[in-house]
Amino acid sequence: MAKLRSVKGMNDLLPSEIPRWHRLEQVFRDTVHRYGFGEVRTPVVEPTELFVRGIGDTTDIVEKEMYTFEDKSEKSLTLRPEGTASCVRAYLEHAVGNVEPVSKWYYIGPMYRRERPAKGRYRQFYQAGCEIYGDPGPYVDAELIDLVVTYLGRLGITDVEVLINSLGSGDARARYRQALLDYLRPRAAELSEDSQRRLERNPLRVLDSKAAQDQAIAAEAPSLLDHLDDEDRAHFDGLIATLDAFGTPYRVEPKLVRGLDYYTRTLFEVKARSADLGAQSTLCGGGRYDGMIGDLGGPPTPAIGFAIGLERLLISLPDETPAPTLDAFVVVQRPELAVEGAKLARELREAGLRVDADLRGNSMKSQLRRADKSGARYAVVVGERELAEGSVQLKDLHAGTSTSVARAALNETLAGE
RNA sequence: GUGGCUGUAGCUCAGUGGUAGAGCACUGGAUUGUGGCUCCGGUUGUCGCGGGUUCGAUCCCCGUCAGUCACCCCA
């Protein structure tokens, strides 16, 4: 057992599992490109203040989950716990809003949260996400939800549930908060310990508590949707009408709240229905954050985004046979022919083929076994006889047949397949 | 942060108070130049780490670390 290990909750991804990741990423890129998004790449490290102000200092993420450290100039830096704040920072820093009215960005990359690892939850984890700046919706809200469902569908993940809700905005949200407090305070003693703590700091969070005694109280609580003002209501109705027009299935969940402070109006979540993920069934979370850009010192700009947890997708992803990674495998009859074999492999690679060889001096049996396992369609055998007559033996590993091919014609023969 | 379960070969796991085994994988051969099937052989371990009980611990006890699952929260 090695003494040097990866950091708890941060995992290696070895070459054998990378094809599945490539698939997740390629299908994501292809899908978001269809919707007009462009990729953005931001640093993994940001000033701590960005997350404190952007995500909110009452959130669990900022309160206890960030990897924060001081660099040598005594600035406080933090490993990004999510992607939205960084994107907003970049959007403002480059004054992108002055150049184009609407920006549609996507990102794929690692995020860091110091939580207790569990199935589908890691300390370094990968998210793919989208952000739209400058469009107040509600059509883009529906577009994003549709995009996520489409993406998952293209991966073969169809057993999902889309939950939507509206948190309202501005005064409506403040009024609701007050109404909720008025309802909850007299019942505070009956709430769970966690919810009692949440009560004053972020009462909305009591609504999605999983504790049984909280759920009973939450069930009778005033509904968010009843407190929306006319504009919020119209926005939410517009979202629903658009989803209906798309034929995208969804469920209105008035108690859907989510843990980040910055959300306004539209909130959504996509959950896997299969049991594979245990308690971490949320595949995707997102929502509108019309206030954040202004809060961070920019011009008031409507914004909406989502993030998908790629590890969780991977758990839900149906298995597929991986594509072969090699076209041909060179085999030499005797160790003395290693240089010939290496040269041949090089020539084939130069011709654009994916080629490997095993020139450690082991037996042909062993070399052919590796050729077989590599998934290569062909083995190219170099032996005494072949060398003498300037040919090579081309063995079709699927069919089990062999043919003699003039060495000069090998490139063409292989390329023609 | 709290609780449960588990740590034996690269992987999946069996096992006994007298310091270890199987299957897979890897590898040699049966076939002095031909994979996938079959057969025969071979390599691989500080039995997670530290301490205690014992003549003796991989096994029993305590601690610790790690993994995992659940809670919390989230992706």
C-alpha cells in the first residue's frame, strides 16, 4: 500500500476511465454549441472576497466548505467552490456587457468543496455549466432547462425529474420572507436543531429541510408562489407556457429553495430517479440571479445559469463498449527484429494511423495477446521470411485471417479499410 | 461536523491464536513464427498503521488512519 495518496475526496482518473469522461464532455459541448454558447475558462483560484460576496456569507459553502489560504502577499485566495461567481467576475472584468447585449457562456472544470465525501460527492468534483447574461427571460429560462434535459437524453439518461419554482424578486421576496418568519417563529420550538439555526439567517431553507418534524411544519407554511408580485408571476407563467410549448416535462415544486443566496425568480433542479446515486440524486441545479452582477459592482444585468455534476452523470451513464483506440499493432517474430518493428510502426503513424507495438523482447504469443486486448483491428507481423521478401503479414484480428502484403503497399491497404 | 460498515496479492474476495489462499490479471510453455478457447507451470503480499493481551496475533482488545454508506448540505 503506497504511503503517498491522493488528498481525501480528490480522485485520480486513469486512462481506462477517461473515454467515459470524454463522452460526457463531447456531448455537452456539442449540445451547448447547438444553443449558441461559447466556452469560457477562468482560473481555479479566485480572491476569497468574490465568493463571500457572490455566493453569500450565510451559505454552507462560504461558511464552512471553502479551501481558503493566504498567498505570499497575504491576500486571501480560495479554490473555486462553484463556477458562477468566477464567470460573473470575468464578465465584469472584461466589460463584456458593453460589447454585446446578451452573452451565453459555458464551462467545464473542477470545483472544490471541503465536505465529507460520499457517493457522488467529492472534494474535487467536475461541473459543466452554462450562464446567460443580459436576457431577462423567461424564454431563456425554458431554453436552459430544455438544454439540460436534451443533454441528459443524448447521454441516455432519461429517467429524470425536473423541478421548478420561483423565488420572486425584490419586495415580493422580502414580503414572503416576513410572512414565513411570522409563521415559523411561534413554532420554532418544534423545529429541528438545524432549522432553528436557519430560522433567522435564511428562513427559506427551513422549507426544504428533510427532518420529519420540519416537513410537517413546512407543509402548512405560506406558499412562495402566493407572494409573487405581478411581474414575477408573469415571468413564471411565461416559463411554464414555454416549457409546455416545448413539451418538456416538469413539476412545480413550491418548496424548492436551494442553498445559494443569490437566486431570484426561476429556480430549477434536475433529479435522477434511479436509486444508483443514493442521497445525491441531484444531477443539475440552476436558477436566475438577476441581482448578483449589480451586487458585485456591475450594471444591473439579468442572469441565469445552471451547473451539472459530472461524477453523478457518470454513475447514471449507461455502459457502452469503448471505441478501439488503435488501428494496428506491430508484432515482431524475434527480438532482433525490434528495430524493424519500431520503424514500421513509425511509418504507419506518419501515415496517420494509430499504432502501437510491444518490443520488450517477449514472445509472439504475448505480443499477439496484447494486440488482441488493445482492440486494434490488425496485427502487422514482421518476420524473417517477410523481411527477406520485402513484405509483411497483415492479420485481421477480428476475422482471424492473414494475408501477405508488400511492405510498400501497407499504408494504402490499411488506410483503405 | 455526527453515526454505521469495511481494511488480506494490481483487482474481487476466502481464511486460521502457530506469520497465508482462490479466481481474475500479468507471465513462460504445450505450438523452435501467430491472439481470442483449453491444459500445465511461474511472479506478486511489511494480512492499513501503532500499541496491548499472549510463549506466539493476520485473527482477540484499544487507538489511529483510510475507504465507503447514511445524516447535513449540495453538483
